[in-house]
Amino acid sequence: MGVDIASIVETKPAALEDFSGKIVAIDGYNTLYQFLAIIRQSDGTLLMDSRGRVTSHLSGLFYRTANFLETGIKPVFVFDGEPYPQKRRTIEGRIAVKEKAMEEWKKALEEGDMERAKSKAQQTSHLTREMVSQAKQLLGYMGIPCIDAPRDGEAQASYLVRRGDAHYSGSQDFDSLLFGSPALVRNLAISGKRKLPRKNEYVDIKPEAISLQEVLQKHGLTWEQLVDIGILVGTDFNEGVRGIGAKKALKLIKEFGSIEKVIEAKKIEVPGYEETRKIFLQPDVTQDYSLKWSLPDTEKIVDMLCEEFGFSEERVRKALGFVETRKIQGMQTSLDQFF
């Protein structure tokens, strides 16, 4: 879900090629959930192998990552660790939404409404530890580094950008901005044509680049004030205030300066705002990681995807054709060495 501050954040349309030569710290869980939601059959059923094992996440991860590498993008995938206790409400809420969507999916199937069935099925995605393990194994074969965050994956990805070890954090959510990522790219993993729900129309989904500094300068805010805006709206770690959206929160923070002064002036309650603010401004992250890329191991990838999960060997080898035609340059860990 993430924080809904889209109405006050200006995004810049971009092309995949615009990120060639850039290191992007990608929120692994966020990305895998996107693949599970999008890569489904016409009735909403996930792609599976002959043994009934889900393969939607592997399909999306492999072909999109191969596309990244061919384009010259250097991804590093960051995976969530133990969730903050404050996120329990959000997690429970997501479970309830999935359970309701599952019932509606089954009902739509019984009624023969395939489009509604697929729409509801997309809300039932469930990522298991086994799927995450499979994803990490595949990324290892593709020569892509992975980082296990102690807590929130977006916080760790944002830390990489703040530290200068990556150029962008990659996620669908705007939380990276609250975690202080200087640059965020959205839609990197799901760019392309997408059908509009219940309409015979398609739209082009393109990557969007967002600069934290530009957002702050446009509204005359500090990073801390942007975090306060997010808290008033509601985040994964707090409920926010009923009736306050991003634009109203912006107006209040601009007028009063901080969430404490808003609370005092408007006589409102914002439970847990101090703890939530600390999560964003001082997140639990690790410096214990290594960024090292290598050429994809074609044969290991073929063994895993084709021999174990039944992928088309012809398609897999075709997607990896760039390995034979050019070398991925600059595998150093620092940006200075990279350039």
C-alpha cells in the first residue's frame, strides 16, 4: 500500500534506456508482488508448472531482469527483514483484503465473469518464503546482488542511494521519499502496455523518475516536514487522521510547521506519530552488504527454469542472447569506480 502522497509529488516520465549505466536498488518484495498480481491467466489463475508450483514470480523476475541487463541497468534487489511491530495493523488489513478478494474471485468465476475474476484475483497475491528463496536463487544465477534488510526493504534501498552506492531506489510506493531516498523510480519493473480494468483499452505504463530535492523545493519543505505530511495522511506504520489527504496535510504543515503544532492547533490525535517519524528518519538498516555483479550463468538458469520449472528453453536462451554478444561493464561497488 505505502503512503498516498501522489497528489503532491511531481513525476517525470522516462524510458527504460534513461537508466542505462545506473545502479537501481529495487524493493524485492514490492516487485515480486507486482509480478504475482499482473502475470496471470485470463481467469486470474497464476502461472504454474506441471507440479502445481507457482511460476509467475519467476517469469516476471527473469524476463524483466534480463531486460534490465540488456539495457545496461545494474539492479540490486533488497528484501524485507522482520517487520516493525507498528506494521502489524497494515499486515492484518492486507490479509483481510486478500480473503475478501478470494471470495469475490470465486464468485466471479461461478458467474462466468472472467474479467472481474482476474481483477479480484490480482488482489489475492501471496508471497511465500519458498517463492522468495527461488527468486534469490535465480538472481544469484543471473549475477545480481541481493541484500537482506534487517527491517524494511525500502528503507534499506533508500539507504543505498543516500550512501552513494546506488543512483535510484526502485519501488511502486512513495515510501522511499519518506525514507530519504534522493531519487526514486517507479514502474521500472512493470513498464509496458496494460489493459484497463473492464475496458477494451490499453495504456502505456512508463517509468517515472522522482527527485526528493525537487519535491521539497517545490513545496518549500524539509525532509522532516514531508515525513510529517506522510504521517498525517497515514503510512504502513500508522493510521493517519481521517479526512486528511496529502494536499490538506501539506497545507497544515506549511501553516504550522510541524505535526506537533498541527496537533495543538487543530486539537487532533495522531497516535504513535513519534515512533513512526523515527522509523522514517532513523530506520534500522545494515552496512553489511557487498555489491558485486557478474555475467549471468546461462546453463544454471536454463537448468533451473527449464529443467525444474518447465520454461521454454528457446525463450530463455533468447532472452539471454545479449550475454554472448556483449559484456556487462563496470562491476565495482562504488559509483566512482563504476564511472
